[in-house]
Amino acid sequence: TLEQRRKQLRDWKGSFYLDQKYMYGVYEDSMLIGILYLFRRQGAGTLEIGYVIDQGQAGKGYATACAYALTRLGIEHLAIEKMYIICDPLNKASARVPEKLGYELEVIVRRPDKDDAGKRKEDMKWVLFREDFRRSEKYEPVIFELEEGWED
């Protein structure tokens, strides 16, 4: 409902101002095709990147380019020491993103939830330390624009 959407937007804005979670829209010709996230949930000196790209836009490099931009933002502008990307090992396309950007697979973590066959689901935890970040002209430039009303 409209009221649920308004509440969701208020919650997102609150998370942003509380320095917990940052969300960014990914647009192609003014159409929203994805959402990016920066989370502070991994501890001091770290940021976690999340990305969701519309299935119809998958395979075009958006997730990789955006993850690169957020990695660069964290390391070069926010003085972050360790960046994370966490993804489902069954999502092969998502797992290729951190690999392309020089992240290393640190660990595979078993989750408390199970799949339909009763097997524990897993997450791949990829990491990149500040000293291992390498700029890539392939993913430059990425343009960030603030939505109207978010400047404050």
C-alpha cells in the first residue's frame, strides 16, 4: 500500500541518518533497475556492500560497476580498512562480482535457515582490504546523483 511504501521510505531515511545502512538507486534512462546498499553491520573500520539488479538487466555489468564505485567510495573517501560483499553461493552471477574486483573469499558461513530439501543455506563472505584495492579504468566513471529532497 501507499502507507507501507511511505513507512519503508521513512525507515530507509532513518537508517541513513543513523549511519546504519545507506541505499542508492541504480538508474538507466531514468528507470530504476537496481538498488545498492552500504551496511555498517560488520564492525568498526568496515563496510558491507549489497546489490540487487533487476533480472531483466542482469549480465550487463551494472552490479560490478556499482560495487566498484562503492568500494572506491569506502576506501578512498571514508577511510575504510576492510570492505565486504556477502552473497549466496547459488547465485553464480553475484559471486562473480567480488571476484572481478579483487575481493578474496574469506569464508563460507552456514546460515540458520534451510532450503526446501532441509539443507542449511550458506553465504559466501568476500573481503577486500584497503591496501589490496586497485583502481580500474574499466569501471570509471560512475555518476552519483542525489534524489531531490535528500540533500540535507
